[in-house]
Amino acid sequence: MIRKAVTSGGIKVGDSEEAVKKVTANFHCETDNSLGYTYYEVSDPDGSSLDNYSIVVNDGSVRMIKVKNSTEPK
């Protein structure tokens, strides 16, 4: 079964870039632009930098979310 990733702020694939900017305002967020894509690397400023989200935006819409966790599930 494939599950869609959703960030703690509720961002999911298909959401607008404006929604990403609004939700990430209180997080540590680095952006990079390349070939029409905007990459957001988002982490909690008070948490581990190993716990983060990578959000890829193209044409003003979220295309992909990758969630990274420092703790592996058992």
C-alpha cells in the first residue's frame, strides 16, 4: 500500500506553494531553486536536524514530500 506523505503542518502533494510558505514560517527552512523546481528543506529549530521534510514544488504546487526520521521504527 502506498501512503501519501503529510507533514505535521498538514501539507500534502497537490497543495499550493503559498500553503507551504505559511506552514513553514515557524520552522527552520532552506530553499533552493533549480530548473523550475523549488526545494524546501524543513526542520524543527528545537529538534534534531535529522528529523526533517524535503518538499519539492513545481508550477506553484507540491509535487513530492520526503520525510526523514532519526529514529527507525521497530
